[in-house]
Amino acid sequence: MTTSCLLVSDANIAPLAGYLRNDTESPQVQVIEAPYGIVEPVFLSEHEIWSRVEGDTAALVWTRPHSAVPALAQLEFGRAVSREELAAGVDRFVELLLAKKDRLSALLLPLWTLPPTARNRGAGDLKRGGCQWAVQQMNARLVSLAEDSALIHLLDTHSMLASCAERVYDAKLWHMGKIPFANSVFRRSVGEVKAALRALTGRAKKLIVLDLDDTLWGGSVGEVGWEQIRLGGHDYVGEAFVAFQQALKGLSSRGIILALASRNEERLALEAIDSHPDMVLRRDDFVAWQIHWGDKATSVASLAAELNIGLSEVVFIDDHPAERARVREALPEVMVPEWPEDPALYADALAELRAFDALELSGEDGRRGALYAEERKRSASLREVESLEVWLENLELVVTAKKLMSDDIGRAAQLLNKTNQMNLRTRRMTEDQLASWAEGEDREVWTVRVADRFGDAGLCGLLGLKGREGRGDVTDYVLSCRVMGRGVEEALLYVATARAQANGWSSLQVEILPTEKNKPCRAVLERLLAERKRGENSWDLEGVFPLPQHVDMRM
């Protein structure tokens, strides 16, 4: 996967451009460098750099605080600067960047920092009137503005600097080449930028498959019993395993799902999970497991297939080097990080992966583990009946369609940007862009929610419609893979044809744009619409698309 990133700075960040181009970690980045020192001209004019900006391009705008907000410089010369003046300066800076909001998929802004030599008033520099105080006020205002704009995403420069073991500022580099940081900072920032780009394009990892013995607890439960495994207590190793489980629990709470692949006796392993008083993760925290004496690579592949998750979205964590090597060799798409020998480092190693970054969280993210658990129950119930038809009849499926509301824009944009397989055109838009598009003349965006007797799957479908010259176009047909094969595909077409008829359109155009991953969408639409064809990519509207009998449709 390749993505584009425009680099704009008031200083020379060419080292970052080089590191981004040469880094082998996904995604590969096509770097577009604007000449440094001309931030304002780039955003306030049709600079030649914009001729190279196409498609989904994010802009990384890395500036020094004095340059972004000139009032800050006055503090160093004894002039008082108020909090309001600083806030107004940040507002002007952000307004400048948003002048090109329609040309960009995102604005990545590193928080402002000062070099350690910029102490100004020493211990008093964090009080009103100090430079450090002023930069903190500026960053606070920037955070506030980012909360109100789906386009702006902030990078934590302070954490990047703190994690660099080497010197982070080099005055000689600045004076010789206007390079604001030492190379160690730029090397470190590559991972942060790429993590943000993965999150923007829906490429963050979704599933962590974990070993048990010496990974979630110390010792072999089959050898010592659950009462004697090292977990919690007055033991630094036991405390470290608890800290690691707490970190995993935190990821689970924001939508990363957990599964187990362990060489163990299933009864003993589950007994330990259920019974040990210091277990942070319980049975309900794992959406699936493969606990037996078979091959780990086979277990990981089976879990991914069972959960309908691509191998490229899986992370496998195991303390044993041979098991990691086996999965890495057999399943090269799976992320298999090297793992420290000391359990005290496990939680930090997890945080260092930068594989789970999320720029926005929706209500569905927090419920993702529960949604997959419900899906397992559905699958189990299907195996208990004689046919798919009988299963669907007993599913009590309710599909609810409504026009896009402000409360749903975040989840709708997330679905649009992260869905690849069931996506008609793989069109990507920010929340602001989606809201603006939906408000346009002769345009409609409908969201679809799905529920059944096993639970509420939430918002998992999106339909975009546009009228032109008495005809209608389906601009977006997007569906979560979790609800495929139950009649929701037909329900989306029912909504499309019903709205087309209500709008008085003579026909409905459904132009499919093939991508590497949307073959399932193409196959579904070609099958469902084959009998209603009026012309190439055009379907008749003599009646609404027929709903399957088991679907309770609500509009």
C-alpha cells in the first residue's frame, strides 16, 4: 500500500522526508516536499506544489512555535502577552491551514516544543508570562481546535522527544542548515507519522492473538496449576504480567479484539482464566480461542478465518522465539513482533508497536469485542439448524435506515474510510467532507443499522445517492463484512430504489469502480442486479428492489 504525504515546514525537515521514503514498514509513503520556510505562501496561494497533490493526501505541517504565533517572540523581549493573544494567534494559524482543507484528507500537526535552553525565567518559566507557559497555552488551544475539526490530528512531539535516547536538539545543525532537531527525532517521528497514516486509511490492526504460558502469566499452568502461576502478588514478575494484561484491556476497551492461541489443555487454561483472582482479562474478554496441542500458525489462521478478519490485520504475541518464527514464516501477512525476555518490559513493548492507533473512536469501537462474541453465537446457531434458510427465518433480523444525522457522522465516516471489500467506489472522506457532501443539492446519505435476536450490530451500512437530470446515481454502497449474507445487501438496494422512486428519478446508475479488495461488492451487486438491467450500469425502477421475507425493514 502506498499513501501520499505533503511535508510543509518553516524549517528544514529534509531528513524526515528521507527517512519516510526509505522506511520499509507499511505504508510506503510518497513524499511531496514543499520548500521550507514558506508555510503561509503554500496555503494561501496556488503554489506549484499543489499540482503534485492528488487523491487522498495528508499534510504534515511541522512548525516552530515562534513562527506559527509571532506574539510568542515578544515574551523574550519583556513584552507581556496575554492568553487571549496567544489563542488568537493559534486560531489564525489553523485558519491558514484550513484554506486548503478541500485538497487534503488530513492535517497532521506535531505539538509545539521549545529547546531545553529556552528557559527564559528558569523555574518561573511555567508561570504566566514565561515562554514555556505560553507554549503550553498554545498547545491547549490547538487541542481544542482539533476537537472541533475532523481534519486535524495532533502528534505528541513531547513523547517523541522523551523516547529518544540521543540528544534531540543540535544548535550546530540549526545554524548550518536550519534543521530544527537531531536526526534521532526524525527517525523516531517516522513511526508516529506512519501510525497516523495507517489509522487514516483504516489499516490499523484489529486482532491480537496471544499465547498464555509466560505471555499472560508466568509459568506453565499445566505443570504447576493455576494457583501457582506468577500473576500479581508481591512479585515484580507477577505485577508485570498484570500490567501487561491491563494494557491489553485498555486496547480492548477501544475496539481491539483479543483471541488466544495456546499449546495447552483447554480445560486447565480456561480454569486459570476464570479462577485466578489477579486475572485482569477474563473469558469474556476473548472473542475466540484455539487451545490445544496443534500448530500455532494453523490456530492463528483459523481464528482469523472464524472472525472474518484479514491476516494483515492480525498481531501475534508469544514469548517463545520458535513459535514466533513458525507463524512469521507460515503467515507472512501477520505482524509478529520480537518480544522481550523480561516480562517487566511487556507493557512497554505493546505500546511501542504503534499498530493500533485510532484517530477517532465511535460507540461501535467500544463494543467491538461484544459484537464479535455475538457473531460467534450466530455462527454456532447456524451449525445447529438444517439449512441457511431456516436460520435466517429464525434470526429476527431488523434493518433500520435513516438519513445521516450529525450524531452518526463519526461512525459513518469511519465505515466509509475503513471498509474495503463491500465498498462500491472506495471513496474516502473526512467527517467534515462527508457532512458537507450530504448537505449538497440533490444528494442523500442514508445509514443502516442492523439488529437480530443475538444483539445490536450498530451502524454497519452506508448509502450515498445523487440526482442529476432526472436520473439517480448510487455514489456509495458500503457494508460491514460482519453482516454480509443475511439479506442486508438487498435491504440497501431496497432503500436505494425506494428513495429513487420518491425523488422521481427515471433510472438508477450503479457504477462499480474495481479495486484490489472490493471484488465481494462487485460480485454481490452484479448478482443482485443482473435481472433488473436497463443498460450498462443502469437499472430499472419499475418497482422497489424486493426484500427477503425474513428482513423487517424500517425507514
